[in-house]
Amino acid sequence: MPRLFPTAIAGSLPKPAWLAETESLWPAWKQEGAALADAKRDATLLWIKHQEDAGLDIIGDGEQSRQHFVHGFLEKVEGIDFERKVRMGIRDNRYDAMVPTVTGPLRLKGRVHATEARLLAAHTRRRTKFTLPGPMTIVDTLADEHYGDRVKMAFAFAEILNQEARALQDDGIDIIQFDEPAFNVYMDQAVAWGIDALHRAIEGLTCTTAVHICYGYGIQANIDWKQGLGAEWRQYEKVFPALAASRIDQVSLECIHSRVPAELMALLAGKDVMVGVIDVASTQAESADEVAATIEAALRYVPPAHFIACTNCGMAPMAAHLAQRKLRALAAGARLVCQSL
Ligand code: ZN
């Protein structure tokens, strides 16, 4: 049956125990050298299969080849000193992290994600999506001793992100998504220059482009932060009108179990909206009925032609069996709604 709207994941999926430590945000690899390259490839193929079997329409690589959603990209960037780690509060001091330092002009050492992107494009016939960290989120995860200006450094990253994004498009990727959790923390800066930096990152792309804005992984620091955000989370309200006017095609947002007022989704009129109908912070899989109810409520604000049922955020730190159950619930819930419509 043709679907009225597709299903997709935000980006990351858990890594198998033979690839890396499980249920960790910064998992240590369990292999090295050629064995690590093989294990990354096998894990990517496995999750392509799991996503297809669950019934998802848009398939990703599950970020199996990167240790962390930002640092996976940074590893291939010249101008960053990884030995020079600085303790820094990131996301407006929500987390304390040891971050590397930018010490010179930024340049790509070569392709970053060619292997996994080509693997993805070659092994599914469904639409493919690939994620990259957004420029504002990258500069919020690094110390700077070279540019002396956050905006200037963000645009330098946007330029090299663009280089990799164009290559991903040539690899056969259909949707390129930039992850910008920082947009939910620095709303004024997101409007002042964050979206412009994204425009630089998507320059020349003819594939579909997307931005993911969330309240973070289901880890304790985020759960605590969200407790203090009040009865209504209105961060999106500042950024969505600017995104609606932007050249980005799709916007990914949190919905289920969040305190985001549903009507804020209407601020994205004209954009494809990836609505989070799977909670990445809960240890229970949603039922298909619960997913269907969340979709039906969101369809009051987003028309089916612009609707994509998605997860709230990445699932990297989750148990793999739970992530699989959640993928199946996502597709089953979407199927229920499509049948009833
Ligand atoms: Zn996220």
C-alpha cells in the first residue's frame, strides 16, 4: 500500500557489542585497523537490514562508523589539535566536556564518510539519508585558538561541511541532514547566523536538505536539563519562523513525551516536518497505538504531504534490542494511521 507519509530515524543507532562498547555516548571501539573497518561495515549493513525489516521508508547508516556525532567528522579535519584538550562547558554549560582545540586554518584531509555512504546507497533501494553535525553545534563543541570569532569559525566549518555534503550527494545520498541541537540553546544566534551558516553548508546541493533540532540524547544531563525548562518548551518558537523562510527542505523536531506545544509545528508551514514520535529517553518501546495517536495529533498541524514520522533524536546510547522494537513501533504506528486515513 502506498504510504501517505514516510518514516525515518533521526540518525544514530546503537552499536553492536562486537563493534564498540554498548549503551555509551563515547563508546570505545572493540577492534582496530582492518578488523575495525570490517566491523563498521558489517554493523552498517546490519542496521540497514533492521531498518528495512522494521518497515522504515528512509534509511540511514545508523552512524555506525563514528564514535560521536560531532567528533566523527572532526577526526578528518586539519587544523584541530586533539592532544590539546580543554575542559569546557558546552550547550550553555549543560555538559562539562574535554574538547579539542582549533589551532589553525580548517581543511578536510580527505573524504570523511565515503565508505559508509556508498555502502548505504548500494545496499538499499529505499531513500537514503546521511547526517552531518551542523556548524553551530560543531563550534559549540570545540575550543578555539585560531579564529577568535565563533561566527567566523562556524563559516569555516560550513565550507568544509559543504565539501563533504557535495561528495555525499555524488555518492548517491538522497537527503543530507545537519544536526543542530545548539539551535535549541542559542536561539538568537541560530536566527542571527546559524541558519546562514547552514545555507553555506548546503550551497550547490540539489538533493533534499534537512536540519535536526532536539533536546538531546536520552542521557542524564539532558533529562535533568529538561526538568528545568518549565511546563512548556518554547525554544522552537524563535527558530522555526526563520527556518520556514530558509532554503532547508526538512526540519526534524521532538514531539512525543516532550513539553513542546504542538501548535509550534505550524510555524514550519511549507517545510517537510520530521515529527518525533519515538522517545529516545524512555526504556520502554512505544506501542503502535501510542505512535499512531502521536502522529494523528501532529497531523492537525502538519499536512500529510509534508509529514515524516521520525524518532525524537538519535538512539546511539540505547540498548540495541530496544532500538529495534522502537523502529518496529514507528513503522507499525505510521501504518495504522495510513490505513485509517
Ligand atoms: Zn538530536
